[in-house]
Amino acid sequence: MRILVLNPNTTLSATTLMVEAGRAVAAPGTDLVPMTASRGVPYISTRAEAQIGGAIALEMIAEAHAGVDAVIIAAYGDPGLLGARELFDIPVIGISEAAMLTACMLGQRFALVALSTAFNGWYRDCVEMHGLLGRCAGIYGLDRSFASIDDVQDENLEALVTLAGHAIRDQDADSMIFAGAPLAGLARKVRERIPVPIIDPIAAAVKQAEALVALAPRKALMGSFRRPAPKASIGLSASLAARLGQAEV
């Protein structure tokens, strides 16, 4: 089984971090194929950047989908996820949806902890997009900024653990999600220090991708996620233009 781990951010180190976290839980025979955006922003933190990243994600999937069994959109907030499910025939999993649905199986209400409050608006939109606001105990971010995401996990580890503790006590959260690509793998490091289950988004996405490939669901022929009718386009990448212009088979 080959699963594309698609990072619509341009930071290669974040892709590497997520692939390492995913491989720690992948089943034997599962091959995680990394792909990092060649244009865009280093990390998506706003609604505008998510729109840009979503379009880039569709281009990347169009380029690589023929060689894989499933796709993981490896950016918290799931940019481009719903459009990708409409346009492509293989399972497409978003790391935030995977994490939240997994959290819902471990308790009634989950909390999100992120690197910065700058992410809160976009992450709240993501929770709402997936219909899970009623299960979300709150979205918490560190009140600080950072110039690079390469070392932020280790630099802010203690502060993130403390913030997670506040979220659990303040909102009685039943489970926790460390949200954002730079925090991949953190759940394993601190699981014994936090008194509720912690979900690693990329790990949850890998296991759900494996499950969906095994279940082999058919592509919808009816409903809102059926393949769109072929349409001509101007100025898009050749692979995405070809996909948009391709009739259902």
C-alpha cells in the first residue's frame, strides 16, 4: 500500500517530521510517499493562506494520485480536502479530520492545542467544516510568535504541556490534539505527562488511510461528491487541467 503524505506548506523539514511520525504507526507493507509544495507559504496559519494551500494541494494530488492508493493532506485545517474528495477517486484524508474523529472515539469532547493563537480562527473554521463544534472543548494557542517552525516543538515543549493541562482542567476535555504539522510526534513524547488520551494527527491519518484502502469504498456516482462534469480551464497546471477535463470512467 502506498500513501501519499502531501504537505501543501513549503517546509521540507515539516514533511520529514510528519513522515517519521506516520511510519512509527504504519502497518508492515505500508509505504509513505512524501511530497512537499514547491510554492506557497512555509506554514499555513490564516484563512487566506489555506485557500492558497488548498489549490496547491489539488495540483499536487493531480500530479501524483495515479501512483498511490490514498492521499493524506498533511496540514492542519485540511486545505483542499473537500475539493480533492470530489475530484479524485482514491481516499483522501485530512490530518485534522482524522485526529478529531479519532478523538471522538476516545471521549465526548476534545481540545486542540496549537503553537500560536494566530491559528485559532482557521482551526475553528476547520472544526465547523467537519461538523464537530459541539464536540470541541476549545482551541488553545501559545501567546507567542516564532520565525521558523523547524525547532518550535522542542523549544516550546514545556509551554505546550502546560497549556494542555489548562485546557483539560478549564474545559474538562476528554482527549487532546496537538494541532499543526510542526507538532507531529509530540504526542508520543509527552503522553505520560498528560492525563487524557493524546492524538497525533498524522498517526491517526495513516491508520485511517490504511483502513479506507482495505475497505475499498467505491467512488460516489450520485450526491455532492460525485465527479464533476468535464470542464475546460486556462492557466492551471497540466495535470490538474487534465483531471478537470476528464470524463468519469
